[in-house]
Amino acid sequence: MDISSKRIMLTGGAGFLGSFVTKKLKARGCKDIFIPTEQQYDLTKAAAIEAAFKASNPDIVIHLAAKVGGIGANRENPGSFFYDNLMMGVQLMEQARQHGVEKFVALGTICAYPKFAHIPFREEDIWNGYPEETNAPYGLAKKMLLVQSQAYRQQYGFNSIFLLPVNLYGPGDNFNHGSSHVIPALIKKCVEAVNTGAKEITVWGTGRATREFLYVEDCAEAIMLATEKYNSPEPVNIGAGFEISIKDLAVLIAKLTGFTGKLVWDASKPDGQPRRMLDISRANREFGYSSETNFESGLIRTIDWYSSNY
């Protein structure tokens, strides 16, 4: 699909990932990009979604908008994380179908996978167990987009695809204390400790859990490739294909930020899912995607951005 002449609705376009997707769309020649901002359109409400469709009449919808956060935010807001993400997704796709949208690109989450999925996570394993409890409401709400996508394709011939990105990081990430994910949280703690001369920082959990991280610009490119080339019902993992323990991650970020103090592990706080790493062979096979950014280089760019903006 040549998307350069298409009218595109990009939900979440003003957010972290969305800002990079917007740049990728413009680089491909897209000029008609509609971003329904949170202030103007509450996408949990059907009337607001209807107004957004009337304002943009899109050919393609790329749905990035989500209520997200780290383990702490998920534990404190399970109800709203479930409701807001479910209502946004299910109503947006239904109205896209009613308005004759050519293609709907739905973003899921690695949190949709079972807690004890085999490593690396393969797309066919996504229904083989319940998600990790601390983020299950969020993960299940997003996973319903896969059910809806496949059901709408079967009944209506609606072209909706479902992508499963791993944890993202990069410049412009969320560094808010109460809702940030692990990489921005660690960067913030280490940089602040260096600036204040603190001798130690406290890190949640035991450090034994592993995670996979994807540079945000690489994810944006994967979304572009899938939008242009992928038109099948099966979900597709979007990742970097590696895992690192939280302990090793903390040590690496400490080194890159210049923090030489002590890392104190608060084992009373949850580790979350024991391990996370995706099999990304389907994305490579179906639309030629592979991660381009070296992890340490991406971390340095993220740290530099944080130091410059905070």
C-alpha cells in the first residue's frame, strides 16, 4: 500500500511513540495526518470518536493511544487501565468499520502474553495462560483488539492488523515518578543521584527478572512497514530479540550516567513477569522488519535527552 496519499488518523500521535510515527509518516510523504488530542477528543466516549471521524474521514487508522504505566501505576489503577484501554479500542475499531476505513493498525502489548510463556515469546503462544497479575487488566484489554480484529476480518472482511511491541525506550519517554517504566525510572534516579551527590539509590524488586527493550524509532519504523505491507489476521511481535536482567540494566545505566554509588534492591516490591523476550521472525519474514539501534547507543541518546530536558 502506498500510504503517501492516504488520509490517516493517528491516535496517540502527540505521545512518546506517536511523535516518532508522525515523523515517519511525513518522511513517507503523508500530508493528511489527523491527530485527535486528548484535550479535544476523549476516545473512551463514542461521541468523541464519531466527532474525530467526521473531522478527518480517514482511509487508515493507526491506534497508538493507550493508558499506560509501570508496575506501580498498573497496581494502583487496574480498573481504569482496563476500562479506558478497552473502551478506546473496541469503539474506535467499530466506528472505523462503520466508516469504511481501508485499514486499521492496532497496537497491543507484550503484557498480553502469559506470565510463564516460553522464551522467546512466539505469537502462537499468546493464549496459553493468564498474563502476569500486576498488568493483566491492561494486557487483557489490549488483547481484545486481537479478538476484535480477527472477528471483524472474518465477518466483515475488515482489514485490521494487530502488532505486539515489547517495552519501548528513547528520547521523549515518560519520566514522571508515579507512572514511568523501568528505563526512564532508573535514568531519573541515577542522574538525580549524581547531581545531588547521593551515595545510593533504591531499585524495585530483586533484579532477577529479565526484559527486552526496543528503541522507540525502531518501533515506529516497524509500524510503518506493517501498515504498508502486512494484511493478515495473525498477530505480529515487534521487538529487538534480546533480553537483559533488571540487575544488569541498572548496572549499565549507572555506568552510562556516571553514578558510582550503591544499588539497593527493594525485594518487597514486585519483579513483575519473570522473563520477557520476543521471537521477531514473523515481522522479519512478513514485512522485512529488524531492529537497527544498538541498545547501549539508544540508552545514551535517552540519557542525553533527559539531561537536556530535565
